[in-house]
Amino acid sequence: MKMETGSGATMAPEDPRALLTADEVAARLRVTKCWIYTEVRAGRMPHVRLGRYIRFRAGALDSWIEQIERGVQRRNGAARS
């Protein structure tokens, strides 16, 4: 499966072990970098601290998003699996 970037180019599926920067995560989630750092400070977003740098595992972000989706479905009364 290939994914499209905003420029119309395609890229290969991402390695779930890949480490992403805050800029890359913000672009991927279509939020601001400030929001990313706020979520990290609050302990709500999975991240890896490498000294003064913060990185995000692609697979951990995917799992985190799926977990949020499952929680939203339960709160909205959707069928539970």
C-alpha cells in the first residue's frame, strides 16, 4: 500500500519502528507542532526522549490513534468488538 503526500508524490509504507520528528508527526496528523508538544508534556502521546530531542515511533502513533478511535466508539455507543 502506498500513501500519498500533500504534494501528490507517493511513498512506500512506513516502517513502524521508524522514528519521526515533531514536524513529521504534526504534518501526518494535520495539527500544529505546538499541539504535539502540549500532548507530550501532558503525557498523552507516546514518544521517545533522546537527550534533548523528542522522537515518535510510527507504530506507536498508529496504535495510539487506534486506541483513541476505540474509546470514541465506546463513548458514542457504537458496537463493541
